[in-house]
Amino acid sequence: MIELNLLFVLLLLTALARYIVFDAFEPLMFAMIFLLPITSLVIFMLSKRLAEKERSYQPKGIEAWSFYNLQKTLMIQKPLFKGDVQRGYVKRYFPKKWNYVLGDIFGFNWYLSLEIQIDKDRYDVHWYREKWFNQQDQWEIYKNGERIGEARTLINLKNAVKLKEAIQFRFYEKSYISSATTVTSIISLTQDEQVIGTLKRNHIISNVQVIDVQEHQPEYIIALIVHSYYFKNR
């Protein structure tokens, strides 16, 4: 949405400069340029409608954890359910306001930070990079303000060739790997190569994300949500 507005300003300035310098005015060109902010407004209004559907989500026939993820323009709290009981929420945020502009232009996973509440505990997944030109994204993970873990992407040539997505997590000195293939929506969380949780769509055309974990470990849920947001919502 922001990139459309920036493109509108750029093209409008170009057209005005062309008119001033060359005295050339083309009504059709100006009309096409002004379609950009109109398109941006339409996207915003559509996002508002989709956001309301996210807020009003109620699971049907789902016993596992689930949330509804339809749009990425508006940073709202998306209810997180266990069965038909709301147990918290998921909210994407940007550490700084200007991060939102770059994230909207260059990709949804830029500066990905998440606030996740499960029961009375609030988890903060805070994005950072040790080196700006490093291709790996990293996160510090906090529970009620106390640091409990960290995560980093595993982006390399081997995984790229295999179309494999992977993030390494570390909670309380224990390591986990979330992984999926680019062409499927199923995400697996493993510890010592044993699957301990999955996240997948409720069905192939659904935007309901269903999380199934073997134990009631909120950290497993956090890891699967982070992977879903980073790799599956671009």
C-alpha cells in the first residue's frame, strides 16, 4: 500500500516536471497516475474488512490451537484459540515506525516482531540483526519481560536448493528446528529430529492456522507462529 503512494508521488512529480520543462500535458497519463492512490485506498478498506473478520474469528470443530490470518496491512490483535476458548492473541508490530514503511515496500518479513499472549503470559519476539548485511534474521524472545530464548533463520544455499525453510530456536538451553518446504503450508517443529508440533492450514483454501503440539509448551506454539509469519505470509 505504501509503495503505491510512493510510486504515485514519484510519477506525479515526473509528469509535472515534464509539463514544466517541455510544456507537454497528457490527460490520460495523469488519469492513470491518480489510479494509484485510489488503488491504495481500496486496499486499505479491504484490509479493514478482513481485519474485522480476523477479530470476530470463532473456531468450528477445531480442538487444537488456532488463529485466523487474512491480512498483513493492519497491525491488530488476532485472537488465539484452544478449541473454542480464546486463550490469547497474536499481533505483529514494528520496533520503529519507519520500519513499517520499509517492511511494506520490501517484504512482509522485514523487521518481523511479534507480541503473543497465551493465558496470562505475554511473549515478545523482538527482531534484530548482528550484522546489517547478514542474510540471517535473528530474534530475542522474552516472557513477561524476561529473556527466555532466541532464534535465527537458517538461510543457505543447501536449503535454497531443496526449497527448505528453517529457523533454529533455543529456549531454556534446549534447541529446536522449525522447518517446511516452500511449496507446502505444513510447518514442523522438531527436537533431536523428533516432531513435537505442527502448524498447517485448516484446509487447502483456508486462512485458519491450526497448531498441534504434543505437550502444553507455549514455546512450541511461539516457534511455529514465528515460522508461519516469516516464511508463509510474504
